Amino acid sequence: MLDVEKIRRDFPILSKTLEGKPLVYLDNAATTHKPESVIRALDNFYRQDNSNIHRSTHGLANKATEDYERTRRHVARFIGAACAQEIVFTRNATESINLVARSWAAENLKAGDEILVTEMEHHANVVPWQMLAREKGLKLKVLPFDDQGLLKMDELDSLLTEKVKLFAFTWVSNVLGTVNPVEELVRRAKARGAAVLVDAAQAAPHLGVDVRKLGCDFLAFSAHKMLGPTGVGVLWGREELLDAMPPYQGGGSMIEDVRLPEGTTWNLAPWKFEAGTPDIAGVACFDAALDYLEALGMDEVHRREAELTALALDRLQRVEGFRLYGTRDPSRRGAVISFNLEGANASDLGQLLDSMGVAVRTGKLCAHPIMRHYGVEGMARASFYFYNTGEEVERFVQDLQRCRKILGVPAVKA
Amino acid sequence: MTEALPPKLKAMVEELNSVDDLTDKYEILIEIGGRLEEIPEEAKTEANLVRGCQSVVHVYGGLQDGKMAFRGHADAMIVNGLLTLLVEGLSGLTPREVLAVSPDFIKETGVVKALTPSRVNGFYNIYERVKALALAASNAGGK
Ligand SMILES: Cc1ncc(COP(=O)(O)O)c(C=O)c1O
């Protein structure tokens, strides 16, 4: 059993007040808070180890390089990669996906080829493909979801024609909370010869990831959603794919030799994808975030979140006019609850809750197609992490009841 | 600071400043917004739409007998209250008087933390629209 009070003491920001009230932070799907160990590591990096990497021979640079590369090895272990060379550091999950679009897909897809995404993607896993499709004459296809927020698996095979060269989908939806059957999706796409990219931005922070078990080709996520610093993203790619891919951006560090006026050659993967000075401190200190998660254990993280989600769904169900977007089936959902109160505007809910010290997200949640699916202008979203408590869930629901009263939401008859 | 505000706006701002708690302030804003006259559906046009707000906001207005007359609507109640501060508070002024009102009063009320384009409350975008309407009227010959 996890001692949540002890855990909360590791996160300085959690003892803050918002509008004079104890902060209840339920916007973890946007970004999570950082434990003392990560904050201290960042402070320490700039005090003790700051240097550029892969360039100078002095001791500081060696230390910084070693710290940076240690995180790469750690990430590889954390997600079950075959080797550290399969880990590319980017700015965020968004850049990881753009990298695959601009490098692998731009090289391997030609006019008439198709890319399959799902209707529940974050814009980060839609727009890069649309941009590429426009340029190269590719076609984007969409696997829809049903009103329960579950992918229509029976439509998958007919969409996976041989023209589909890539299936890019999210493991866990940042809006619906749906945990998609990732292994089955990968297996069925691979069986049709498509490459597979998994957007793990909402999965890696909450579930154990084992890329070998998944069987996909690429996997993307962000450090900031899993206790790490902002400015650090991860792209995992199968080694032989990364090796064969052209660079993404040009500049220092990504080259082997530069000749004028031409004849420049590339560094090896993953370094050929890391042009210029990266977020060295951020990457180096992501290591401490992974340590923290490993010490807790991802199973325990998941177990706690499931508990909080079940409690929240139970309490919310009693709030009149509460409308959940997504499945109630606990085995198929994560710790994200998007909702509306009938008769209330989501932005009013968000602002009122904020005034009561409860931080949630409102709006279109970077997923306009999902808003369109349900015909709503926006949603409110509460998302939990292992450091949230049952008391916080209760307070959130009480405050939501108060919002209902303030907004004069009329009682609805079931 | 509220000294310099036009009387109708000043009264609403003082109402907001009479309480400390942000939830209470929002309640007052909702009440203020509730007094705003509905606009006709035909006025909810693309041209009157204020972009960059999380909620759907329409604002329009022009000169009537030398004074600005603003109207508007937001589909979120708190934003509607913010909009009412401007629409009600600045109607009846000359364009030049409207342009002379600094938006800083809103920061003092505490209901808007920063005067930057923010999707959440949209106050800044609404303020910019109201100013643009006054400027257009003033260029068209109003004083
Ligand atoms: C499912 C999903 N994919 C991608 C992203 C993009 O992450 P980032 O903004 O860190 O690049 C997010 C972030 O909200 C997300 O929830």
C-alpha cells in the first residue's frame, strides 16, 4: 500500500493554495507536477554539472554527456527497448510524431498511399499527418469510435486496405480516457503490412510500457506528463527503422562529417535526429522522474488511479445532469474523466472550480473531432495521478455541486 | 483608479470589489450578465464573432446620436458578465471617451489575472473588439 501523505510531501506544489483554498490539482493529463528529487536534480545540474554535450573534452562536458546518455539507457529499460540507440530525445510527444512524419513517412510514403488514424486522436497525432498528406498527395482515413468512446473494432479490417502504409493511434485517449486494445490494434495492422505508431503520451505515465510486447514500430511520449521536466519528449523506434531513416533537422551533433559544398554525412541513430543543443538539463533530470515511478511501481500507480477514478465516477453519477464522455467500464478506461453538466457551459465550470481551488481543464481538449462527435462546444476534464486523494475527489464533487447551484442549472428529470 | 471610470462601469466594478472571494465575484459577474439584454439571433454573425475565446462571444455596436451603443452575448455566464461590464459600462459614451478607458480596472477586480489574450475568459479580446468599434465610429466622424 502506498502512503499517499508521504508521497504528497515529495511534491512541493501540492501544498499550495489556489484562491486561498488548498489546491486540488486535477489537470494531470495536461502535465503532472514534479517531485522534489527532479527539482533538486535540475537545480544541481545547473549548479554542478552544466555543460554542452557530445562536443567538448573537458570533465564537465563528459559528466553532462554521461548524465544525458544515462537517461537514454534508463528510458530504454523503462519501456523495454532492445537498446538505448532506439531512444530519440525530442522536445515533446508532438515533435516525436512530427519526426516520424517528416523522416520515415516522407521517405517511405508516396502519392496515393494512405494513413489510418482514429477519431479520438489528440491533434498532435492528426495534424502532422494532414500536413504531410497535403504535400504528398496521401489520403488520411479514420477509424471511428462509438458513443461509449470505444473504437469500432469491427470496421478496422475494412479500413486496413493494402494502401494503408501507417496506422497511427493513441493508446489512451486524453479526452475519453479510453484505454485502447493496443496489442490487438498493432497485431491487426501489422498483419495487413502497415507500420504502426503508438501515441503513448497518456499511457506511458500510467501503465507499464513494453515495446517488444506491443510489437509496434514507433512510440511517442512526453516527459512532462510523467513527473519529468518540460521540453523533453521521447521517440522510440525499432533500431533498423531508425537506422534507415533520413535526418529530421540539420545542424550540429547530427553529422559525421560536413563537406563543402556538399558530401556531408550523418551521425548514427539516434544522434542523427538530435540536431543542435538539446534540453540537456531536462533530459538528464528525467532520469530522476523515472526513478520515482519505478520506486512506486507502475502497477501500483495504475492501481491507485483506478481506485480514484472508480470513486470519482461513483460520486459524479449522483450529480444531477452529469454527462460522462467515455466508457464506465473500469477495465477499459484510464484516469481521465471528461464531462459536462447539462445546462452549464464547461468554461463556467472550469472558472468556478478554479475559484474554489480545483484545477481542471475545459474547452476542446486538443481534440476538435471528439467535440464534433458529441456535438458539444467543449467539455470539462478532471484527470488524476497517483498523488491525488479520495478527499480531493470528494471535494471536487462537492464543489461541482456548488457550481450547479451558482449557475442555476435547472434540475433535470431522468 | 475606479475614480476615472464612467459611472455605469464604475458602479459594476465597485460591486465586484465589494467582495474578496473569487467565487463570490464570479457570482456577481453572473448576476451582472443576467441583466444584459438578449441580442437577436440575426446578430450572431461571423462578423460579430469575437475570435480567440473558449466560449462563443458576439459583440457589435455603433454610433447612436453621437454616443456608442454596444450590444453583445456570450454563451458562458461568467464571460457574459465580463462582456456586460464593457457593453453596458461603455455604452452612452462618445467614441473618444470609450477609447480613453483603460482596461486595467479589470485586474484590480481580480476576476481577470492578466490582460493578455486568453481563451479562458476572453476579456482582452472583447475589450479589443469594443475599442475597434469605437475607433471605427470615431474615424467615421463621431467624436
Ligand atoms: C494523447 C496525447 N497525444 C499527444 C499529446 C501531445 O503532448 P505534448 O504537448 O507534450 O507534445 C498529448 C498532450 O496532451 C496527448 O494527450
